[in-house]
Amino acid sequence: MSAIFSFQSLARCSQTKARAGVFFTPHGPVETPRFMPVGTLANVKTVTPAQLKDTGAQMVLSNTYHLHLQPGEAIVKGGGGLHKFMGWSGPMLTDSGGFQVFSLSEMRKITEEGVKFRSPHDGQIINLTPERSIEIQNALGADVIMAFDECPPYPATRQEVEAATERTYRWLERCIVAHQRSDQALFGIVQGGVYLDLRSQAAVALAKLDLPGYAIGGVSVGEPAELMAQIVQTTAPLLPPEKPRYLMGVGTYREMAIAIASGVDLFDCVIPTRWARHGTAMVQGDRWNLKNAKFREDFAPLDETCHCYACQNFSRAYISHLVRSQEILAYTLLSIHNITELIRFTQKIREAILSDRFTIEFGHWLTESGTKEQED
């Protein structure tokens, strides 16, 4: 790992593989385990950077595919790079664009060279290769960049997943050659679908490349929760213990708790802001629809134990009123709270690991097959 990137493990759970640590980057440390908010187009929707900082956010994600389409990486680079362009001074990560491209199943063609797809903005044909993805990410300037991978759908045949996993490895080799900046850490991504032997083989192969960090990708794409848990429990322990481990696209309580118990350090998901835009609050594992009549005259804060701006200043009734009136402030307040909620959850887990109380305080999230957070 580059001298400006390092991972330090501070404590390990005596009952599971959970660990608390610090991932050091050029723009500051990330205390792990940690939830990372998603700022797709160089902004976390409806939230200012100052508000985002107050949620406890340390590392923030942006999306290579979307930024390439709008405004274009040249403009971001001209604006001083992603950090300066969006006014965020903390660590940042960009994904490779692979997941988004492969989501365009009717608009793209995969070859060994890369992926050709038609821009949903103007219909222009775009050729995204591993080299081009890295070039774009080098221009954007995030601290952590992701290798270009092929994300197979669920369900998919073993033959299809095996081909995608092997291609992902070959593309990673090309990404390593193309990567030009020592102040950016390139993470590899383990694919393999729901086939645990393919996951194991991919993890072992990637570990030999001695990258600055590793991600588990291709989960939360429609597979049952039990299969996702098996994938993480199989894959994470095979990744180098001295490097950070990142589970992509996952951000519910139970999924994060199970992954942390398997040794995962970092998470991202769009649900805090997406649910906020639908008038939904996340409260200690519950999922509350603020449009419900019971909140109209409920003058308590969303969560009396939460220190976020929304909970410290406004009532459930007021936020319910804003949601019903479709006021933008509703989405801002709910986004602030929901992001704080997930970051606070991972912070509490970190504190529990440091005192070796993880299974005592969070064991119920590891065993319950259904949790309140899934309710409407």
C-alpha cells in the first residue's frame, strides 16, 4: 500500500471476525466500520457539505458513470478536482461506472475490450473500457477509485457468472497498468455471483495482487438476504487482513451487522436519501412513513436519542406536514436524519468492538431473519 494510504486494525471481536480500525487517506482518516453516504453527481441529494459533515460523514462516494455524462470529468478537473468542485474536504471514493453500465441491459454490448452503450442523455455511443474508466477517475481525483468490473445480474447461469468473474480479473489487470496517480488508491472488486466457490477463487486471486483495498461487489442485486450473507461470510475472511474491505451497495442494519461480523469495514447505499425523498424516516431499525396519519399530531422528535439537526429542532408532526406538502425541506431534514442514523449505527458498533461487546449489544441483528427496518 502507498505510504499515504494505510489501514490500522485497533481491536477485534473475540466472538466474531468483526474489527475496528482506521483507514488513512490523503484527505483524512476514516474510522471503521463506517457507513459512507452516496453523492452520485458530486452532491448528496438535498444536503449541503456542511450539513453532511454534521451527520458524522467521513468518506463520501460519487459516481463515475454519471459524472462522465454530466458535467464531464474535464469540467470537474478544471474545477480543481472532485473535492474542490463539490466543496467536500474529507475522503472520497468513486465507483468505476461498471454497475450503472451493466444496469443498461437493453442499451449496451459487452466485449473483451469493454462496454459500448448509448448515452441516455443524447443517444451518443460511448465506449467504456477499463483504461477509460481509470482515466476518468484519475481526472475526477477521489482518494479511492474502483476497478472496472462486470457485474452479473441475478439470476444468472454459472457459465455466465464464471465468464464475468474471469473477465473482471482481466479487466482489473488492465486497470492496474492504466492507473497513473499515486495519491489515489485502486481497489479491486470480487465478483462471482451467488456461487461461493467462484467467490472464493476470485478473492484468493485478487488478494495476490496486493492492492490498497478490496471490495465485494455484485450483491444486493436481487438475491435473497440469506444468499447475500453467505457470499459475505465466505468472501471477506479471504481478503488480506491488513487492507480495508468494502461491501458495495449495502446499507441496512442487519446486512451491515452481518458483514461487520464477517470482517467488512466500509459500506455505501443510496437508501438514506432515496427513502427520504419518499417521506420515509429510519428510526432505530424501524422504517417510518411520515405520511401516515398517526404522525400529524405527534410533537415528539423523530428520535429523542438522535443528535442530528432534524431531531434537535423539529417534531414528527412538522416533518409530516412538510412531506404531505411536498416541501423540499422535508427531504433535506429526512436525509440529514437518515444519514446520521446509519453512520451512528456503525459508530455504535465500532465502540462495541473496541470494548469487545459487539455480540452482546448487536447479536440480535445477526440472528433475526426479519427486522423492523423492512416494514413499511
